[in-house]
Amino acid sequence: MNVVKVVIPVLLATLIMGYVLLRFIAPIVAPPLFTGQNLITRNPSEVVGLTATVPVITSDRYDGLGMTRGSFYQVPAGKNLILVHIEGIPVKSAGAERIEIGYSDATVSNDVSAPAGYVAVYNTSVEVDGSGVEHDSIWVVIPSGKYPVVYLTGDGAIQVTGVLVNE
């Protein structure tokens, strides 16, 4: 009989505490997840969308990526940028086009020469069929302090989506 008097209040208190924890405290400690383009984050300010610095990158040229046209994005100190999605609009109507993504120590804007300290980390070919937008899931890590760079073998426009993570 004494066991029942002790066990039932303890179980009831545990259930109430569990409910309070899940209902009121968990949402404060762990905000909801934001998902999209193969990335998951609890902080939407960590999502980064970048575009080429010029409206159309000329064939066989390097171009930096920025938040807006004409700007250059540098990965903040203590963070890595993981690019997870690429989208492009090729100007040519057919044939293979090579897309290369990397990072550098310096900015570049639609230039035939690679920027200082350029390192290529992603390279693919897409078969352009003239239908418009080409896109793909990718996993490219751009280290802290570096500038993301894209290289195209044909004229086109490029946009990428990524998420900032701690080093």
C-alpha cells in the first residue's frame, strides 16, 4: 500500500514534467528546422544564395559569386560555406558545357585568368538541350575567408545555394 502511495505521485509528476518540457521548453531550445535544396538548418540567416557578378559569364572565363550582381562574397571567419545546389541558364542551345566551382584568395569578374590562389573543388559537364534552366544537387565546401568562384566553358548565368556551418 505504501508503494502505491509513492509510485503514483512520482509517475504523475514525471508525466506532467515531460509534458511541460515538450510543450513549452523544447520549442525555445530547438527552433523549427528550415529545409530546402538539400540543406537543413535551424537558423535561416545561415542560408546563402549567390549569383554571378555579371548577368552572363562569357565562355571560358572565371567569375566570382556574390549576394548581388557586382558584389563579391567572402566566407566569414570561423565558418565554412557548403554549396548544395547549382542552377544555371546556358546561352548556347546545344552541346556539352563544363561547369567548375572553386574558391580563391582574391575576387574575379568575368576574367580569362584564374584568380590568385584558385582551387577547383567541383567539376561537371552538362548536356545543354536548349530547354532553359539546368540545375543539380552538389556538395562543395568553401573554406573560411575564401571567395567562391565559378568557371564556364560556354556563355551562361549561374546561381548557387548553400549554408554556413562552423569550422
